Amino acid sequence: MATWLSLVNDLQKRLRESETASVNTDAYSTLLGSLVNKAKRELEDKHDWTALRTILSFNTTSGTATYTITGSNERSRFYEPTKIL
């Protein structure tokens, strides 16, 4: 499995730049690390990857429209098993 640093170094090789010891070595490696993270997020969001699923459950109450679901975050979404992609 590739690490964040190995992905950044692979990108630097493709750009004919020297590898870095840390993603936060300088502004350039930090920028490349940021771009790697952005690409990862976009790829994760394009498909309903089963490996990224976590089942969270909560109880509902009649008349309540808004809930705070513990364990969720701003990138969480509802999985609809009957939804055809």
C-alpha cells in the first residue's frame, strides 16, 4: 500500500523533481501533498466504495427533522441499497 509520502515522491519523479524526505519539507512538497489529498477525496466521492463504509445507527423520533449522528462528519452520506448508480 502506498503512503502519502510515497505518492508525493512518485509525483515529484514524474515532474522530474528530486524526492523529499517529508511531505512538509517545503512549500512545494506541501502543495503536492495537498493535491494528492484532493485527488484521493475526489476519487472516494465518485463511487460508493464498500471498503469505505461504516454502519452507524440511530433512533428516530416522530416530529424530529434534524439529528446529530455521532461518528459522522461533513463527508458522510447515506447509503441507499436500492439505489442504482
